[in-house]
Amino acid sequence: MKIFLTVLIIIFSLQPLTKADDIGDFEIEGISVNISALDFMSKNEIKNNIFPYFETKRDYYISNFANDLKIYDQVEIYLKSNDDKYQIKSIIAGIFYNDLDVCLDKKKKL
């Protein structure tokens, strides 16, 4: 029981080290949520890189961002339909490897 209690205390004492004050504090390739995609690409680039995942119009759509990426192979940004400011609502990034060991090693580093 003492070991269990000690482990819980350690877990909860280290937790504040991993928290951010705001979701906007997290960045992927210098891109963060709640900022305009127009800071990184033009309206035409956004429209030309929309993924056709959905056949019908949705509240959100996905655009590919691949300009000058340093860490990731591809970044997808989620934008709300009919938003003239093109505010980024979500970000997903991926690195594509053929070798599982290299992939797992990179995962540990990130």
C-alpha cells in the first residue's frame, strides 16, 4: 500500500511539468491552433490543398500544409467552413517511415 501511495504522489507531483497554460502554447512546425492559416499559406494554396475526405459539405474541412517542413512529412490543418479568417481549429502531423525501428526511435525523441 505504501508503494502504491508513493507512486501516486510522484505521478501527481510531476504532472504540472507537462501542462501548458493554453492549447495555443503547443506548436507543430511553428503552427498553432487559433491562429490564421493565412500566416502560412495563401487562400489559393488552402483551397488547392483541401483533402476530399468528405463527399458532402461539412462544418470543417482539412487542408494539407507542406511548405518548408523541418520535422514532419505532412501537416494537416482543420479549418471551419465559411470562416473568412481561416482560423486553424486542429492540427495533425505525420512522419512516414518504412522501418519500424527508425519510427520508434523518432517517436521517443519527439
